[in-house]
Amino acid sequence: MPTTLKDEAAIVGIGQTEFSKNSGRSELQLACEATAAAIKDAGLTPDDIDGMTTFTMDTSDEIEVARAVGIKDLTFFSRTPHGGGAAIGVMHQAVMAVATGSANYVVVYRSLNGRSGARYSEGVSGGPTTSDLIHWSWYMPSGLMTPASWVAMFTQRYMFETGCTSLDLAEICMAQREHAVNNPNAFFYQRPMTLEDHQTARKIVDPLRLYDCCQETDGGTACIVTTPERARDLDCGGAALIRSVAQGAGAEQESMTSFYRPTISSLPEMDLVAKQNWEISGLTPDDIDCAVIYDAFSSIVLWQLESFGFCKPGEAKDFIKDGALRLGGRLPSNTHGGQLSEAYIHGMNGVNEGVRLIRGTSSNQPAKNGHVLVTAGVGIPTSAMILGQLD
Amino acid sequence: MGLQGKEREAFEKTLEPYVGIEIGIKEIGRDEINQAMIRHWCEALDNELPIYTDAEAAADSMHGEIVAPPTMLQAWILPGMEMATGEPDPNDKQKELHRLFDDVGYTGVVATNTEQEYNRYLKLGDRVKAVTVIETISEQKATGLGIGYFINTKTTFTDQNDEVVGSMTFRVLKFEPSQQPAAAPTDDSGAPAKPTRIRPALAHDNQWWWEGVQADKFLIQRCEDCGVLRHPPRPMCGECQSIRWDSVEATGQGEVYSYVVIHYPEVPGYEYPLAVAVVDLEEPGLRFVTNVVDCDPEDVHIGMKVEAEVREMDPDFKMVVFKPIA
Amino acid sequence: MSSVQYAETNVGDALPEQKIEVTSSLIVGGALASQDFTPVHHDRGAAQASGMQDVFMNILTTNGLCERFVTDWAGSDAQVRKVAIKLGTPNTPGETMTMTGTVLERNDADKTVVVELAGKNTWGNHVTGTITLALP
Ligand SMILES: [Zn+2]
């Protein structure tokens, strides 16, 4: 039995639907299509799958997906809470399941009609009286009820303390747009953006403007996790070894509104996730060649660069200034265009991009791809993993 | 969720013949531009600009004579009472097009944009006619109202000498209503109630605090055992795990620690742009999320000194808000 | 009546705010004055059958009120060249529509200004848009 999660699992298949503003079908169908595609990409059949995991926010039950896809006996199923923070949390679940033998092949899936169905931009309200609703009740009466408004609150303070400006956020958006322009799956495929476009776009929640905010997307993605030993025997599209994976929630954690900590210009929960990933993998920031950094909003990319030690606290704007996030830069990131420019599938489209980077099949493939960092949502209990090559 | 796949392709094929054609109904002004209709319009809309009704003032103006208000342009060709009682014109291609949409479930229709350009002001005695062309039909779009298509029409207005006096583009959305529209809340008289802020959900752990606000008190929860203050309230003290607590009134003095100005989306019941701040309270280690009132949202800044007030923000609903200290 | 001169204007100038009481009389009067007899603009029963609470303002009236808002500021010698509006929440009796506007652009070549305006009721913006005016 393993004592850490180092090198205990690999991603052997990825699948996804098209990304659109109007899928025209149910979230369940999107989940099924993505799952079936991932199984096929792994060189498996539905019979092989015995574990399933997704987000608590997903509307498609494991057993419904299983039944529709033709998956039979399940020995492991679970869910991970906290929105986009779950993006690698679900991977953590899958890795633990295969490492402990609870399951052999775990499907991780997520689908949403994020534009044509329920839109997160419309904010939180109503629902049963849970501790979560009581939490939101401290903010809804003031009108602070959308993800953009919560993230803008942290962004404003971060800008005040570090001197970061909207122009620094624009560099993140433009780097990612440059990537999306080459990615046929991206919403902004072949649609470049200028600095002026970014700076003159309407304000959503000052200091965030339109292009600082992610897409609202319909679509589904899935991937298959198994042990490295089984991965070596598969005729799959290429395996990405999971060098480490971890979750974290910090002191005085709230969901998106941790405004009561001594400082709100850093991410204690992501610091905790980073620390574990370095400890488990034995790697350092210098070993990471490229990254998929969760980007529901542009500013959150900066804080994660600091959490993972690519630069010192408060210095992310200097780190990215000379194109570090672009191809040929120190850390080519969000090479699919990210959630700002490809699609917003709650971070799970980033997991698939992470696998493509390891396989060498990204639309914007960097020369070096030994190790890829993939992170999940920010401002909430969250998670991250490091992918590497399977020998 | 709109038509998909082959069905959608087949439907969109049936739309193609409509793009670029005239809608085919007669749009001829039944009367010359005349003082009576102008006066009627100006009275209804309370438009007191003298150039429309005062011959003397108009003569002295740059126009030199009475002119019609430019936004009346379309009024000169609308058919009036016939719109309420008349049979639909069988030649009306626009209606025919709308029926195609109705038949496949895109029954909703809403005008979203209009644009008018005026080449010259119309004068008494002018006579206008118009021709309307269906300019474009968009691809299928997801909108706030539902899945649908935007139809653009362009109307060109000419005068008795066939000179173009103005034009109008009109954009309507034909959509599949995404769900039954929720009945708007009504008050006792049956009139629609004014929208209000979203109220907090109340339960054991927070109800006492909101009741305090309704009684004009800004309270802070305090551990009865170790005396630590905490906000937002929680059922247990994180320092000593005591579940015994009481409360004290806050001093209400503070300083803006961070803030945002919300522009989008505009939720009914709130005024936008809307300033929301995290305020460092005078009580050490405590912060409070609040609206900053009585100042321009653009003037809110980090470090701004503010003080609390319990204010009735909606009928029967008080909140703790902060305002600048003069 | 004095008119605003082009030379006196600056980008960012705010127009005097107007509060327009939306009454049945205004809605019905505006609809009939514009020859728009579509029943939803004058017949409460027809409006309710269409899912609305009451009669609601037609587009010509909205256009006319936007024009009035701008020319009340600019005066008799201003010429309206273009009105481009986007429609939002309906105007029904009992609402108050607050009109605000600012000078968005100035074009020296033809002495025109573009005014950006919004008419807002309790449910949000009833109308937003721009009006282009030539000034003396
Ligand atoms: Zn205590």
C-alpha cells in the first residue's frame, strides 16, 4: 500500500464534446459523450470501468452516466465539493481509488450547459437553508453575489498592495488569447485580441473588465485514471503520469469570500496545495516546463504563480511581463486558451490540455514538456497536480 | 433548447429566401406632415420645443418654419386603428417569416434594438412613404430570454420627390421561451410589487443578528467564555470551542480595506454602479462586508474612513451600511 | 430658447437628469399619437393576455422621450441626426423612468456630439443608447 500518492496513477484517456454556447442537449448526454470518448481514447471498453467521480455541482448522477454508457459494476464513486476547486480534487479521488485498489479504471467527468442552462454569472440566491446559504446571506443583501464580484474584491486589494494594474491582467488575457487563436476547439479560435480591446471592454465588476472573465460554456469533458502498471499495457493515446496530487483548505476559509484573514492578497489554501505537491513529487518550480493554471478570472493566475513559488509574493506581474506565459516564455501556460479563451468546463478542460501537453499534441505545443502543473479553482478549497512522462 | 442537427439545417434553409426581400406591404403616409398630428405628439410626450408648434419661433430658428420631431418618422406611415382591428395583410412577408418561427417553437418575439437616421427634418406638407427590407437573419443564439434568431429589417423613408429623408433599422429576437415566465410578484392591489434586495436566509445561527439590525443595532458576536469577538457569527468559538456567546454593539467606526464597483449583471432591487466594500472595523481583527452609501461609487477607495449606520434599504428591511466620515 | 453651442461642450459633460413618471396616460397617449394602435399599448386586457401586468410603452414613445431628454438640454438649434437605442425592461404604469446622459464623443469636422443615455426604472434599464446631434 502506498504511503504517498507519488507516481501511483496515470491518465490514459481523455475525451470531450465540442464547446459551444448552446449544446442543444442535456448535461447527461454531454457527460456520456465525453466519457465514451475518453474510454475509447484509453483503448478500453465500458466493461473495464469500475470507478466514477465528479463534482458535487454536476447534475448527472454516476449511475445514470454508467447506465447510458454501458458501464456495469462500480466499486468506487465519489464527489468533490466547492465548484472549480474540485477540478483536481476529483483527480485526487481517482488517484486514491486506483492506488488503494478500490477501483482499476476510474472515469472522471464533468459536463455543464453553462451558457444555455443555469449561468453562474447570474449569481447565487435561494435554495434550501444550508450552512452554505447562510454564508451567502452575509453577501447577497449587499449585492455581492457573483463570482466576478468576489474575485474583484481580492483583486482590488492585491492591486493596492503590489502595484499590479489592469494592464498586467491584460497580458494574461492576451497571452491566452494568442493560444486560443490556434486552437480549433476554442471559443476565440482565429479571433485575436488587442490591448485596446481589453482596456475598452465594458466593466463587469471594477477592477475586472469583460475579458478578465471566463467564458460561459456548454460542454463536457472526461478522463480515465488507472495505475502506471496498467497504463503501460494499454494501447492508448498516450499516458500522463500523475507525479503528485493534493487538496487544500486554509484557515478561516470561506467559499469565495475569505475576506477576514489578516491578508487577502495571497491564497493560503493554494499555498498548502503547492507545498504538498512539491513534497510528494520531490520536484521544484524549476522542474515545471509548462502549466495549466486555473483562470476563471485573469487575476487569479497571478496569485497561483506566487503560491507555487514561480516568483515571490507580489511579484507575479513582473514574472509575466516579458511573455513568461507565452510560447517560448519561462512557463507557457494555458496553451489551449484557458477558460478565458477556450471554454469554461470548471477546470476540467484544463486537465485534458495537461494530458495533451505531456503527449505533445497541444495546439500550442511547447518544446519542453517533462512536467506540467495543473491547478484548480481559486478562493475556495482547492487542489492541483503535477503531470509527468510515463517511462 | 432550440432546433439541432438536421432539423435545424432544414429549418434554416426555409429562412434563406427571406433574406434581402421587401416585406411587401404598402407603407404610404396617409396624410401630409401636419400640425395636428405634431401637436398631438408633442402634448402626449410633453415636448415643449417651440420649433414644432410655434410658427413664429420656428420662423426664427435655423429651420425657418415648423418641422416635425424627428423621432415621429415612423408615425407618418403606421396604419393606426388598423393595427388593432385589421386583418393581417396576406402579402406581409415579415409576418410570414415570423409564422415559420412560431411553427417550430420560437414563439417569443421581442424588439431589441432600433436605430433611426434622419437626413433632414420633415416640414409641413411633406409626404413620406417607406420600403422595408429583411436585411439579415442571424445564426441561432443563446440569449437571456432563450434560444433564438435575430432578424434585422431596414426601412428607407422617401419624400414626395423620392428623396431619402431617413432610415430605420429594427432588430427583433424570435425565440423559444426558455421557461414559463415567473409571475411577477404583486402587492395587495394587484399592481406589480417593486423589486427589493435579496433578503438573507434566516436560521438559528444568523437570525438573531438580523433581528438586531431591524432593531437598529449593529451587533458583534462575543464568546462568553474567552471574550473573543467574531464576525460573521458562528455557533462555536474557534479559540476555546465554547458554544456560549452573547453580543456587543459595534462602535461602527472603520476603514475601507478593499472594495468593488459592480456594473454587471444588474439585479432588480439594487442601484448600479453598486459599491461594496470590506471594511476593517475598529474592533481588532474584525471585518465587515457592506455597501458604501452617500458617496459616488467612484470615490470609494482603500483607506477611506467610514462609519456605520443602520438604514432601511427596502420597506421593512434594514441593513448596516457604511458612509464616508466627513 | 437658448441652444447649447458645440464649442461649449466637453466629452464627459452630464445632461440634466430627468425623472419621467410613467402613467397609463403617457403610455396610451404616446402610442396613439404615434399611430401605433397595437392593443398591448392601450388595452390592459390585451397586455395581460400577452403576459404583462399592464399596458406598456411602445418604442416610438421611448424614442420620442429620448429625443426630448436630449433636446431639452441642447435646445431648438440642435439637429438630431441619429437615434440608436437598445430596449430593456418594459415601462409600465407606476414606474418612474430616470433619464441620464453624458457627452460621449465630439466630432469637430461636422460639429456633432454623441450623447450616451440611459432610461432606468425599478427593474433596470428600460432603454440605453446614443443620440447624435449637430450643434450650432
Ligand atoms: Zn472562546
